[in-house]
Amino acid sequence: MAILVTGGAGYIGSHTVRELVEDGRDVVVYDNLSRGHREAVGEGTPLVVGDINDYIKLKETMQKYAIDSVIHFAAESQVGESMANPEKYYFNNVVGTLNLLKAMKDCDVKKIVFSSSAAVYGEPQEIPITERCPKNPTSVYGRTKLMVEKILVDYDVAYGIRHVALRYFNAAGAHVSGEIGEDHTPETHLIPIIMEVALGKRDKIKIFGTNYPTPDGTCIRDYIHVTDLAKAHILALDWLINGGPSRAYNLGNEKGFSVLEVIETVERITGIKIPREDTSRRLGDPAVLIASSKKITDELGWIPRYTTLDDMVKTAWNWHSKNPNGFNDK
Ligand code: UDP
């Protein structure tokens, strides 16, 4: 009996695989390596190079490895790209998940932990955001995540496939060992971009908007350490293994930091001055996103360990400074 981790060679996927393996679980990674990295998967862990739109390969993999649960990360995840190329997002994120669910149904696999996103909420009506808040995604990416959540509800009712959907806020940091971390091409996320400036790979950080209704005018986000996210997946899986009903949970730290605070934290921790440029707002960026994670703490006992911005920046810097070219350095 093994756990299939789709997208297990990606950023959050590889950190989750690491925690699962350290916990003694039997894991098989399924990844098309379009964004993921072979080097991010530990040596003892089987890696099947395949696409979630390949139903036959999914089914063969489930049968070959006696899969009895799935953690599903594989997805396209860039908001801007999703607006420019919705077809890619609907096919990979929605149709791909339908293929995965069909293979699960045909192989009698009844448990799935799904990577959802704070993007399902869109522009929040209230802060902190609870799971009951209205879901009005403002991007194609967010819509794909919400569509899959709804599909999962229907598959539970009709076929008894139970799920936990985890709505991540801003994943950050890296494994404390510095052996795995964030490596996207192109990079679009704030902390790794600032790291690239610190490493001299970019000349400055562009701040997307300085006139938001926040204390310093820059956007506020809720950063959550990738290892804390990873551990939540194990709790979610155990919830399903123990017979728990389907659930959706937010995952954040319930604390917000502005773009300027993040830049200043990186400067303090690295000792490197980060040149910056004030630029216009990025389309679709809400001013403030802060999670309430009370539900997952109350129901699954999730307690984050790396809760300060310093924790996230220190572990991220450890990874980026040891591997300035990401997994190409491996
Ligand atoms: N951001 C920025 N400059 C950049 C990248 C991001 O000012 O080069 C801001 C962005 O507008 C947002 C925050 O940093 O307010 C976090 O953005 P990121 O893309 O990391 O995550 P998101 O909140 O979009 O999931």
C-alpha cells in the first residue's frame, strides 16, 4: 500500500514527500517534470515520469504500486499565465484532475488530499479569511482550484472518494537542511526574487504597488513555511485514513507581512542591501490576504512550527545561497 504524490518533484510536493518518507510512509512520486526537478525527489523514492492527463499511465502506476491514497499537487500555478492561456490551465488543472479521479475510481482508491489555494476566495470581504468566506476567484488559476474542489464534493457523494482540500496562503522557506527548496522558471514569487537580487542575479526588486490601503502602502500576505504545509498534508491524509469525512481547510499563519517588511527582513538576515523600484500594481492582487487557520488546528491539531518571517527567510536563504542556480547546482 503506497501513497501516490502527483507533482511530488515540485516545491511543496517535494517537501511533503520528504516529510512522508521521514515518517516511514511508502511513497511513489508521479510528475511530468515540466516544472518539477528529478533532483528534488530523494534517491530511495520511486519517480514515475508521467502526466496527469495520461489516464492509462496513472492507472498502471496505481495498480503497479498498490496505491491506496493520493496527494495531488500536480498543477499549473501562475496567476498571470492563467489569464493569458486559460486553455492550458483548464486542461492541466481541471481535466488532469478528472483523469486522476477516474483512475482512482477505476482502481478503487478512495482518499485524496488536494492542493487548493487562497486564490479560491478572490478579493476578500473580511480579514482573517475563514473557510466560510465567499469564494469568488479573480483569476483562471483560482477558478480551476475552485472547480476541482466542487468536483471533489460530487465524487465523494457519488463514488465515496473522500478528500481534504488544503487552501494554501503564501508558501515560503525551504527544508532546514538546505537540500531542497524553491526553484521555479521563470520565478514570479516575492521571496525567491528578492533572494536572486541578494545573489546578484537580478539588479533590483520591483514593488508591485505602493498605494494600497495598508500601513506602508504595499500588499500584505500571510506566509507559511513549506515544512509546516508539508506536515498538514500528513495530518490530512491520516484524517482520511482514520475515516474522517471530506473537508476544506485554510493553511496560513494568521499573520500578515507587507512587501516592504519582507524586503527589510531579507536585508537584515543576509546583510545585503536590496535595491528596489516602486512600480504599478499587478493586476488582480488583493491588498491584504490573511488566513484564519483555526479550523485545521481545532480539527486536525495542526500547529505550525516555523511561524516567524525570520524562520522563512533564514531557511530560504540557506537554500538559495547554497544553490544559487537551484537544482542545476545538484
Ligand atoms: N510582489 C512584488 N514584486 C515581485 C513579486 C511579488 O511586489 O516581484 C508582491 C505581490 O504583488 C504580492 C506579494 O509580493 O503582493 C506576494 O506575491 P507572490 O507572487 O510571491 O505571491 P501571491 O500573493 O501572488 O500568491
